[in-house]
Amino acid sequence: MPGILWLASYPKSGNTWVRAFLANYLRNPSAPLPINELPGFIVGDGLAAPFEKVAGRPVAHMDVSEIQRLRPRVHDMLARSSSETVIVKTHNAISYLDGIPTINPGVTAGAMYIVRNPLDLVVSYAHHMDIELDRAVAAISDDSTHITTHGNQVYQYLGSWSGHVRSWTSAPGLRLHVVRYEDMALRPLPTYRRLVKFLGLPLNTARLKKAVRFSDFKVMEEQELRGGFVEAAPDGSRRFFRQGKLGGWRDKLTAEHVRSLVEAHRGVMAEHGYLTTGSEPVF
């Protein structure tokens, strides 16, 4: 059994963008693949359905401890769903809860980790979670931050942005490829070319360029405007693909927000090129 290749990220880091590229590259359609087909292309380990399949009952009746006990079995089931490596989306940090891993190492074949400037991420996170910026800034700096079980989602442990990034990028023995959101926006062709190489896929330049065009942020935004997106807010009150531009935080965050985030995440921000040597934001 080859196992799971994780597509991991903190929420609102570009996970869906990478899924769209991979779907368009692998399927090679003549028109952009509909965004509502993405959930069926790469399954997520935060969905209730596999947990309910393993447990034989609704997750609505489960507490966090039971969901965590089920998690390794769910990951094993996902890994066994194909004779080839399975790509699985996750927002979980690598950690242990109740002595049980949030990411089952026994079925892990590697990971693609998507990282994004937390100054931009926090604005998208606030919009996506429908919370005030003050709360979002506090949340991504809090080691206890999580996604609660609701609707078709199960409990997922996030922790702080820095802790999440380091849990993946410093995981011992993990075959890992890190992709920056900003490089997808500014240098898509070389960025996705390296990703294709990491995945061991045949590289076709024309196909690569087409997949980049078909997964462009504007293309996905227009698709959502025309037909909605199943991963957006159920009541339709908030769009999933909001702006996606770099540096949008400059129009939204206060000086105190920026100071707080840089102070909390200085080390990891510097490691990934989001701060100058003088601790000034790069993007």
C-alpha cells in the first residue's frame, strides 16, 4: 500500500488553488475543470463521511475524543482506497491529542505543504470564519485554535500559524515539498513545475501552462460567481474566492495587528521570506 500524500496547510493558505492546478493538470480537460468537482478529486480528512463510515454512526453524536480515536482508522481507510498513492487534503497540524496522532504516520508517504504570509492569511481567515479581525489575529497566534465539528466537518486541530507550519516543515523523516502561496501568484510556471517534479509526474510544458491558466484565481472566482462553490459558506453569505491578491493586508490590518502578528510569528515569517532582516514585511 503506497499510502497518503498529504496536501496540508493552515486554512486560507491556497490549498484549494493547488487542488485546482493538480486536477487540471492530471485530467487535462479542454476547459477549466468545474471547481465543484474538486472535492471529489482530492478528499479531505476533515470531512464527516469517512468518520461516519468507519464508526457506523453520525459524527454529530461524537465528542472530540471519539473523533480523535477514529482518526488513525480513517486515515488507514483512505490510504487503502487505492492501490496507488492517495492525495488527501488536511488542515490538521501534526500533533498528538489524547496520545493519538492527528496525522497517522503509519500510512504517510509524504506531504505537500502550502504556506502563506500570515498578514494576508489572517484577513482571509477572518472573512472565511465570519469573525472580527481582532479575533482572527488572536486565533492564528493561539496554540489551542481548532475547527469544531459542524455540518459535514469534524474536529480539526490547527494551533497557531507558526506551530502549524513548523509541525509540518520540521517533521522528522517526512518527504516534504513546501510551496509558498506568493510563488504560485508571482511565479506560477516554475513553482508548479517543481511540484510536478516532486510528484514524479511526466512533465509536459504545454499541459502545465494550460493547467496554470485553468486554475487561475480569477477563473475560479468567476466559476463561483456563476454557480457557487460547495466549500463556501452554506448560506451563501460569504464567497470562498474573495480576492487572493498579495499585500491586501495593508488596507485591512491596523498597526497593532501587524505588530502583534510579527511579534508572535517573527521566526517562522523570517524563515519563509516574509520579513526582511529588519523585521519589515516583504509582501
